[in-house]
Amino acid sequence: MKTALTYQNVSARYRQEDRPVIRGISLDIVPEERVALLGLNGSGKTTLLYSAVGLVPFDGVISVCDIPLSRATERQVRDSIGFLFGIPDDQILFPSVIDDVSFTLERRGVSRDEARQKVRPVMEMLGIENLASRSPHRLSHGQMQRVALAGALAANPPLLLLDEPSAALDPVGKEELAELLASLDAAMFIATHDIDFVRRVCNRFIVLANGVVAEDITDPERIARYWFDRKK
Ligand SMILES: Nc1ncnc2c1ncn2[C@@H]1O[C@H](COP(=O)(O)OP(=O)(O)OP(=O)(O)O)[C@@H](O)[C@H]1O
Ligand SMILES: [Mg+2]
């Protein structure tokens, strides 16, 4: 695999008559690279992530694990991605936590019993093993975010697209998630406002402003100072 995720001159709009929300984005994320996606509210972070799973129409080329995304490849592309929605409610489908997390594997052809076994370790790592039989819709926001994360990580995909993964987590949960993500081999593109959190996970910061890439920072010194410099 040459790249985990590539955007070539990508513009995306929600409706044909709208102005593009992201414009002329070109960037490569290589296998195992962990990249933060920063920018103000409305700058286009979620849209950029959505476009990679075919949820927003776009012009240009998006490739996932070297496969160009199209109608024909959409299914295959989605199977290489663990996706976390910013609003966990949007991706929780089943009446019990264990069924919800296992479904990621079941849709890839794993039997129900085997899937339930296989998701145990990731549920333990995210501290939700004791919630297995609960209804996801009756959990706290942070617990729900953990369930959605377990679903995204369960199949061990080569690319993780995570929209504000730490938003609802308590400080201990953030610390544990940062450690967990840093221990994985997957490439990651993490949209967030939580600079302290992503600094522990990512070694590259991409900053969007009004739908274009304003900065692409790999220098560890500049990453370390990122928020501090911003506030001056
Ligand atoms: N479903 C939609 N239909 C039309 N426009 C949308 C839709 N979702 C988002 N937009 C617009 O697209 C632009 C980018 O939104 P997006 O959600 O990608 O921003 P973001 O960087 O993720 O912001 P935040 O930090 O608030 O999550 C905004 O101007 C927003 O109003
Ligand atoms: Mg967003």
C-alpha cells in the first residue's frame, strides 16, 4: 500500500446549487501515519471525512488504500475504514451494545458468535465490557462515544477516520484513548478541537480554513507550540 488516504484536488458540496464547502484539497496520508485535522467550526473538517466514505458528493479523486473511491468501489473502500461520527447516535443501530459493536465484523462476513468473541478485547480496552447487554441509546454521551469507537476499531481497519473522538470523554478516558490510538498500526485522520489530546496521538497537524488547507505541520517543535502560538 502506497497511501492510506489520498485527496487529489477534491471539492465537495452538499447540494449542486451550493458553493463548495471544501475546495481543491490535495493531500496524502501514508500507512500508519497519524494526522490531526484542525480548524474552526464550519471550516470543513467533517465534510472532508464524510467525502472519504462517499457521504458527500465530490469532484476530484479520493483513494483509500490505493483504491479510488467510486460507486463501484464504495463498499470495498468502507471496509478498509473505521469511521467515528461526531454524533455517536448517528452510528448506533442495534438495541444492545454487544450487537452494535459486533456488527462491524458481521458485515464483513464473520459469524455472530465469533464476532462477539472478537470484540471483547476492544470493549475491555475502552472500558465498556460491563455495558454489553445495555441499550446504547440509554447510555451517557461519553459511554455512547466509547461504544461507537469500539465499533470503529473492532475490525482493525488500516484507516481510521475519527470525528472528535475525545469530545465526550472524561479526562481518564481521553488519556486511555490517546494511549490506545497511539498503540495501533492504522493510519488515522482525526478531526478535533482538542489539541492536548491529539498532540499525544498525532505527529502531523493539518489545519483547514474556509474549506482549504491553511497549514500542514510536521515539525514536532511547531506542533508542540501550536496552540500557544495561535493565542499570541
Ligand atoms: N448537511 C449539510 N448541508 C449543507 N451544508 C452543510 C451540511 N453540513 C455542513 N454544512 C456546511 O458545510 C460547512 C462545513 O461544515 P463541517 O461540518 O464540515 O465543518 P467542521 O469543520 O466539521 O465544523 P465543526 O468544528 O463545527 O464540527 C459549514 O459551512 C456547514 O454549514
Ligand atoms: Mg465537524
